[in-house]
Amino acid sequence: MSEYADTVVRVRYAETDQMGMVYYGNYYIYAEVGRVEYMRQHGIDYRQMEIDDDCFIVVAESKCRYRRSARFDDPLRIRTRVTELRKRTVRFAFEIFHHETGELLANGETVHVVCDRNGRPKALPDKYRGFFDVAPASDGTSKE
């Protein structure tokens, strides 16, 4: 299984601002789409994880570097990987490319704490740990 998951979306008009560029906050929505697709492509049904195991991955930290603006109707490729997996946290890295040109538009990461439905931190159940392929960080190191 690949350590990456790629997902393609197209920018909708509602995601753009008055200048016709994607509003900056929407890049986090694209990151979320990539994260859910990463889990799906790696054999985890996130909805079932919430229902069956009372596990929610809550965003605790995020950052994004904007390199070039996407515009209405641009096809975007969201590449997602896990760079760190600990007992109670998961770190996802994402890159957003223009799907046709390959140009990097934005990149960043989100750190998630595994919580129960009441927001209390808990350990990620062992049955899910094998589904996360920890990819090397951008500096060539890997954190496990």
C-alpha cells in the first residue's frame, strides 16, 4: 500500500473570494478531504471508527504555506501522508497541486489528538495502527 493518498477535487465557485481566488480557509477543507480519503484508501472507515470505537481525530494544530492561488474550476490534486503516529496523536502532511500543471499551490500539516465523543484524549486502538503508513517527513526523517 502506498504511504500517500492522492485525491482530485475541482474548485467550486463558492470556494472563491471576490478576486476569483480560493479563500485561504478552504485549503484546510481540502486537507480534510485528503485526510478522510487517506483513511479510506488505507482501509479505515472513519465514520465506523467514530461509531464502533468512540474515536474522533480532533485537530489540535495546523499550518499551511500558500504558494500560489487556485481559482474557480481548477482541478486540484491533494496528496496526503502520515508523518507521525503516536499513542494519542496523528500528524498528517498535505500538499495541494494544480492537477494539470503539477504546480505546488499549498502545503502544510495538521496534528490530531484521538478523543472520545466527550473530547477526552484516548489511545488510538491497536486495530487501527497497522493501517497508517508513516512516511518520511520532508527533511527525510521519520517519526514513529
